[in-house]
Amino acid sequence: MGYSPFRPLGVTHHHPGRSYAGFTLVTTIDGDVACLVDLRGRVVHHWRLPLPAFYAYLLDDGHLLAALKIPRPAVRFGGMYGLLAELDWDGELVWQYEDPALHHDMARLRNGNTMLLRWAQIPPEIHHRVAGGQPGTEDEGGVMWGDELLEVTPAGQAVWHWKSYEVFDPQRDAMCPLEYRYEWSHCNAVEELSDGNLAVSFRRIDTIAILERASGRFRWQWGRGELSHQHDPTELPNGNLLVFDNGVHRVGAYERSRLVEVDPRTDQIVWQYLAQPESSFYSRNISGAQRLPNGNTLACEGDCGRLFEVTAAGEIVWEYHNPFFADSPGIGRANRLFRAHRYGPDHPALRGRTPNTAACEWLNRAVGPQ
């Protein structure tokens, strides 16, 4: 979507009878606050963050799980954070895990452990065989990075790990030819599925997959020729996966984003959302999508800080432009969002908690009347 510094901020469209009631968690990349906003755009609760943010979401007990950026990351490219912090409803730190190689996503598992995503250096004998990418664009010292999944207990003990480069084939799983070769697969999402396996997304090879925990092998892979540098595959109640197809470097068509629901049993796309005109919906990176209980879908067009809720028929019934900006190194002042999440009033995290706009008055004054 085209970005204008003069566009209205906050809620720009709302159809009360058709949008899903609830509160949306908004965490600006490099910002210092996570905000829970109502459908009018008013902040009803917030968390002060001790470090610049990358992404956050609510746990069922009302705690905030926040990916925060440490000053000296091990790897200096997109998606890094380095510190995972759990804050209670009042903003007090109750748990943290630090690793300078952490990037993009994390998932609190049903067993109470946490699945982390981190960079791992690829052995030279493997990375020299990886096809694709722009020649000579490896990291300093000719290094190429891959992805590792690491499960840690609340005590910080590692109990399971998996490395992408031990599973991918250097030729079959070739990189996009337009990407730099400092990373191979660039995993940007991990989610625990209802059967205990994991949904994962690999941006640079246009692939989403279901990873079998027991074997460490892929039960299902999909996306080549359909997706283009996608984000955020999430499981739906019917067993399908919803994914944000960014559309950057799309082959055979101009760049535009879309939302896609795919059935992994048939590899068929059963629903998609394309804007009209198609070019009016586009985020080259970050971004995500959430299927709401009423059947609508919340889209996070992350690069321009736009959220919108769309019906199954493609009608937009709520739209919000993130009014919270932060200074991002190499980018400037921006309102980018890695993802955002809507929580209904009956969500476990919100039960027994009353929205308090008065306590967030300073934030709502900064946003202006809604």
C-alpha cells in the first residue's frame, strides 16, 4: 500500500455490526510500549517495555511475551531481537531468556516450555553447495547462516533442538536468486499445532511446512510457485493453514500481497483475499494474519503499520493505522508492526480484567480523539 505521511491515523473505518468485538494488541517495532486498543482505537491497557520491541503477544494468564532488542546482536540483519521477556499484567518481569542469536518468532508451548528461533552458522561444506542468491554476498568471513529451533524449560534448560540445514537439500531448496547469501532459508515463524507438531515458514525459499517433532523431518511442505516470501502460517480449526503471502520477488506477476488459506491434505488454496486494485495491498516484509472466531480475518500489513479486518467475502469491516511511531536504525521514524493480535472479551487473558482508558490517558492524548 502506498504510504502517505498525511494519512489519518487510528481507526479509519469500523462496521460495529460485522467486525469481531475485542481488543487488539499493537507493538510498534523499536517502540517502548505495547498497547491493547479497543475497536475505536482507544488504548485500554499498556505495558512499558525495558528495551526496544520487536514483537509481543498475550498468554492465557494475561502475561505479555515480548521479543526485545538487545544492543549488540550476534547477527545484524532483519528480525533480530535477542531477549525474550515475560511481563505480568502490571508490567513486572517474571521470566526472561537472553541469547543474541534469537530472531523473529517464539511460541509458548502447552507443556510450559518455550520454542525459540535462533540463527546457527551453516558448516562451509554445506553452504558452498546451496544454490541461488547473489554470488559473493555472504556475511563477514564468507559465513552463511541457517535456522535453529530450540525448546527451553522455564529454568532455561534446552531440551530439544533442530537445525534447518541438516534437513534442507542445497539444490532442491534453492534460495531466491535476488536475495543476499548471508542467510539461506530465513525462518520467520514457528507455531505449535494442535497435534504437537510445528508450523514453520521459510521466507527465502518460499516454503511453509509442518515439522514433525518426533522425527525432525517435514511431514508437509508447500509454497514453491505459489507463495512469495511469506509470513505467519497459523492453524485453523478445520486443519487448514492461513498465511500472509507478502509477494516480494513474485515470479511472473507484479508484487502485491494477499491472504491465503491452504488445505495441507490437498495442497489446494481454498480461500484468498486480494485487494481491489490488487496493488493497494502490499507489504514487502514482516506482516501476519489471524482468523477470528466470527470467520473474519485480521490482516497486519506490517511495513506501513496498517491493520484491517476482512470478511470471507472480502469486505473490509475495520481498519486501523498504527499511530505509534518509533525510530528504527536504517529506516527512520516508522510505525511498522511484525504482527498484531485480536483478543475477544472472553479470552482467558482478559477475563476479570476491566479496560482502563484513564490509566492510558497519556497515550490516548498522543493519538488524539477517536
